[in-house]
Amino acid sequence: MFNVVKAFGSIFSTQGYSTANNMLIKNYVNTNFNYFNEEAVVDESIYPNQTGRVRFQGSWWPARCDRQITLTPGDTVFVIGVDNITLLVSLAPAD
């Protein structure tokens, strides 16, 4: 059976997982996200201070833009950060 938590965790973690009573316990979360400044395409509108959705690396991700702009489907954005599993995006790559 596919475990979503384990799949997402493998992206953000450099250490393994342990299970206790079939519950996944994360030992360590790596803050080094290797996809900064990569392109994503808006799939569901992202409004100011709200989460939308982007297509990134072949799958859909929740995404948020901290600027007071609305990103519409089809807009190309750049990943500038990550907050849990929500990608932080911008119209221009981070410097």
C-alpha cells in the first residue's frame, strides 16, 4: 500500500523512519530543499494569502505566493521555498 507520508517525507528527510504500532514517526526533517528556482506551472489559482495548486516535477503540490498578486492557471512560477509540503512560489526566481 502506498504511504503518502513516507513518500513526501523521503523528499524532505535525510534520515530514516521508524514505525511504532503502524504509525510513522519522523526522526529528522531536512531543511535543505533541492528544488529552489525550479519552474512549476499553476494548475489552480493562487490568491493572496491563500493556497492554490501547482504542477511540479510531475505531480501536483499545494502552493502559496506571499505577494499580493493572483496567479492563474497556466502561469509559470518558480519555487522559492517550502513550508511543510506547501511550495512557496514567485513569478521570478530567487536571487
